[in-house]
Amino acid sequence: MASQSPVPPQQQPLFADLIAHLTRTSVLGPGEAARVVAEVLAYFSETATEFVQRRHAELQARGLTNEQIFTRLAVELPARRVAAPELSARQLRRIVYG
């Protein structure tokens, strides 16, 4: 029985080459490679706001003060890849043409 790919259907064509590459160059089977790709996509789909909220809660649970947390977040956030906001066609045109 074939396993269902954990990569969302609308993104499968975009990542088929990556999944095939991982299958060829590692010990991962197609299902495992698809799960790895899905995990990475999920990791990088977090917005800046979601990252800050999640990370604040994690650091607060460790007993850090807000001052310590915000200092750390100011260092961590620029190094973190976050999901781009959804942009309308008009917003995209403004980026290109000003």
C-alpha cells in the first residue's frame, strides 16, 4: 500500500525534485524524504509573530525575565528564516515598480 505524502498536495510538484534528490543521495525512502521535506516546510512556515510568541513562552517557562527574553529575541529573530507575508498582486507590483 502506498503511503500518502505528508507534503501538502499543492506543494508536491514544487518539491518532487527535492524528494527525489534526497532519495537518491541518502538512505531515505520516498516516504521518509517527503516527511523530512514536510517537517522543514513546517519549521520555516512560522511567521515572525508566531516565532516571537512561541519563543517568548519557551524562554519565560525557563524563568527568564522579559528584559532577558527581549534581548535574546532581538538577537535570534534576524538570524531566523520566517515565512514571508502573503502579498496581493498590487503589493507585488509596488515592490517591483515602486
